[in-house]
Amino acid sequence: MKSPSDILYQYWKFSSFRGLQKEAIQACLNQQDCCVFFPTGGGKSLCFQIPALAKDGICIVISPLISLMQDQVQNLKLKGIKAMHLKGGLSYDVTNRIFDNIHNAKYKFLYLSPEKLQNPVLLERLRYLNINLIAIDEAHCISQWGHDFRPAFLDIHQLRDLHPQVPIMALTATATQKVQDDIKTQLKLNNPKVFKSSFKRPNISINVLKTDNKWQTLIQQIKAAESSVIVYVRRRKVTLELKELLEQNDITAAAFHGGLLSQERQDILEQWLSNRTKVVVATNAFGMGIDKPDVDLVFHMHLPESLESYYQEIGRAGRNGKKAKATLVFNATDTEKLRFVHLRYLPDLKSIKKLYKHLMSYLQIAYGEGEGEDFDINLNRFCQKYNLNLSQSFEIFKLLDRLSVISLDQNYQINAKMQILISHQNLFEFLRQNKSLSDLMTLILRTYGGIFDLMTKINLDFLTKKLKTNQKNIIENLKTLESREIITLKLQEQDLSLRMLQPREDERSINMHIKHIKLYREQKIRQIEAVADFVQNNQDCRQMQLLRYFDEENAEPCGVCSTCRNQLNSGLSDLKTKVLNEISESPKASSELLQKLNCNQNELKSVIKELLEKQNIKIQPNNHYSIKK
């Protein structure tokens, strides 16, 4: 068996572990259950990836986040590590084929959503798999006291029942003590070793600034930042507006939101990671799974909807250990706006049932049907058709996802259908005269049968990859063909992909979750009030407030946040006055001033340095300070 250090260097090119990583890995190799509670950017993934690579067999990773699973699988594949993410519905035959492949090809990682564990065929195949580790990512989702409770996580204990000797590792970046205790109980962990790093990020200066000119503060801080910047905003429209304003101020910027095509997202990310773009203005769709070490500034233009999400977002700054800033700006009306936006349309039982009923009609799902079926919808069109509030509807979709009624993926895409209107002979003659369209149409003809007779759904991503171009060019060419009356074309924008995890049962589908809906509402209200309290409390250290929220009670003031600096400046101002009074009476050495004023030595040095720079005082040959006249 290779040593953890050798594996770390072979695949990640790191020469040493950080924090408690090594201890957590060793405990896992010793077949012990573990809880890993590290802050965002603390290197949790390596804690299960390295022991899994060190041992024979495969690691099962349970995660609720489709995008994060996809990112981790892609990153592992780029390192030459065999990993797979199971997505979509799995028939008996498909499940067997996949697991035969996993066994024969010696895969090391299999990523699953917790909902997959409701599939009896999959569970039966997992029973006979050589599993070396079970990793539970975002483990706080198993606790009803957690900020993102998902009932499907309660089924994870089945893996323990199937493989009682296989160690389980639970990982999360956001869990109070109550949630941590609940994780151990719900997962049936056996005397787990707990590895907990402080949530404190000493290199990040957390600034909460009340201002009526957010824009000016943003520009000043971005221009002062030496490296990359993330600006978080609430709405898609604002990402575009701020991008334009930044570019008008000679700052390279990109707008990132849920309404971008996959290739557009990838292009923006690549330019930012390679430092060709300094600023990404983004909704909270940006950041998960992104590990850029040199982010100097994370800037929030709007109040976050929870301290959990705020903590995760600011944790994307300063991952290289260097000093970084996290700035949140707000004005006099922002806390009331926060309550209005998130609580006025907070989903209740009635609104959830109403949307669910409309959704079943919209998707034309009959009673008792629909389980395992996939659908793409445009949220705007859906809400307009049934006169529903857009914000509330999106919250309900996310809640239905958490309750495992549906599986939701915010995936903007353009669906295309087309039919060829002319004969084979006329088409070939047209392509002979229009060679720029030939490669596209030849590929379509080879791929899609019946396209002369029926409107046929075509996969734009597939065409883009095969022709090594971008989706914009493909669509422009299709529109050209349509304008020349070669094809009939139907393009439809979709921003949500969903899978029905349960058959349509109308009221029963929702009533079984009444308890969890009530908990969700209570939790949402607590989260909003916690954010409001945080921004309005300008007396306590900002870092301490966050640490207290996560049950770290013994934290000390950070000394670098906006509150600490204001208090320090206030104290130094008083000390400055006292120093000037003493020196005006008679010249004094620094040792005399320290004794007379009974103050902090470093603070006195700082005050003397400032007074000398401003030429308020001067130093005499005998090293005494006097008033400069």
C-alpha cells in the first residue's frame, strides 16, 4: 500500500498535508469512523480521496449537490483516477451494466445522490461491491437542525447496514455542535474520531460597511485588490449591469449566472482562473467546487440569505494563506428588504400544493405516473402561464428538491428540434453550393434518422463537441438553414431540469412532508434574522460573531475586521491625545511614556510613528520626543 504522502504528491503535487488532514486520513486507514469538520477551503475532499486511493476497492461518496459531484469526478478523471457519477433514472439492465463496468474497470470512486439509495436494485449491487470507504459530503443535510436538511439523507444508514465493517467519514464545513451530534447519531457512527478545525480565517479581514454609495466602495476596493475578485449579487440582471459598469472603469469583468450555457460558464471560469479576467460578478450559482488560491477580495453587494452561505462564500478568499478581504456593504433599508424578499413569499403548505398541482398539469403527468421521468422547463414561462410569483416558485422548486419529491438541476440550455423540408437530392445540391454548412448537416444526417419525416430533437452540445465549435455558431447556422427554407427549426430556452422522484399523488405527495415544511419555514426565518443581527451589530468583532454562530464560544477578537479596526482607531485616537499632552509638558522617551500612560507597547509605537510621519512631534538627539513647532 502506498503511503498517503506518496499519493498526495503523485496526484496533487503537494509535499505536505494541511491542518488535521494527515490525522483524519490515518484514522480512516485504521478502519475508524470519522467526522471531519473543516472550514470552507480546509481540504476536506483529500481526507477521503487519499485513503480511498491507498486501499483496495471503491469509495462510495454521497452528496446532494449535482454540480459539485460533477466537478469532483471531472477533477479526478483529469488526474487519471477512475471516478463515476450516477445520474438519471436507472433501469435494472442499465444498473447491472454500470456495476459490471465499475467492477471490471476497477473504479475508485462512485458518486451518488442520497435519493439513489431508494433504488432497491442499486442497493443490491452495492451489497456485493468491494467498498473500502463511505464518504458523506455535506453531512449537515442529515440533521433536521442543519441549515439544509434533506430527508433523503436519513436513508444513508442503509449503507452501514449493508457494510457494517466499512468505515464512514462524515464531512461538512457548516455545522453547529447540535448538528455535529445529530450527524453521529443518524449515521450510526461507531465511536467516531472527530477532527475539527476552527472556522476562524485569520488571514481574511471581514468588513461590514454601512454606505449609501455601494458602487464607489466597490470600485475602490477592486482597484486596490492585487489579484482576483468575486462580487456576489442577488439577481441575474445585476450581474450584467455591474459587469458593464466595471468595464467602463477599465476593469476586466465577467457576469456569471444560472442563465448561461455550459460552454459560456466554462469560458468565463477559464478566463478568470488564468487571470485574464480580474472580476467575476456572480449570483450564488458561482463558487461551488472552485478552488482559486489567489482571490484577494470577495465583495457582497446585497445581504446574503444566511450566514452559512455567507461564510462559505467569503471562504473563497485567501486560500493561499495571504491576507485577503471580505466586504459586505449595506444601507439603511437593506435589512428590511432582506426580510421582504425572503419572508414575504416564504412558501407555505397552500402555495406548495398549488405549485405542485400546476406543475403536474404543465408536464402532463397523470395521477400515479411520472416517477423516474425527466423534464426541462423554463421557469419564467411556467410562472407566467399560472400567474405565480417567480421568486416564491423558485424557492418551492428548491424545497421540493430538498424533500426528494423531485431532483432539480439549475441548468440553462437551449433545446432544439428540426425537420428537413427538401428532398435528399435537393439538400445535397444545396450543400455542394454552401460548403460552410456541409459539415453540420452531414453530422445531423448521420446521427438522426427520420429527420426528413418528423420534427426531431437534436443535441446541440453533441454537435458542438463533434464539430469543435461553439453553440452560438451551431444555432446561427441552423437559423441560416431555416431562413433559406431548408429546415423548420424550433428553439426553446430551459433553465431548470428536473426528475420526478415520486409518482404524482397530488395532496399526499406534499402532506407527507408537513413536518419538514414547518421546520423549513422556522429555519428560514431564523437565518434571515441572524443575517440582520450580524450586519447591525457593529460592537462585536465580525469574526467572533460568525464563530459564535457556529458554536465556537472561546474565540478572541480578530484585530483585522472593520469593527476591530474601528475600535483600535478609537483607542489610538485617545492614546494620541495623551501622548501629545505628556510631550507638551516636557520631552519624554518612549519608556517614560509607556510607564506614565500604562498602555500597550505596540499601540504606543504605532501612535509615535504616525505623529512623526505627520510631523506633529520630533525626536531629539537624546531619543526624547518633543512637540514640533
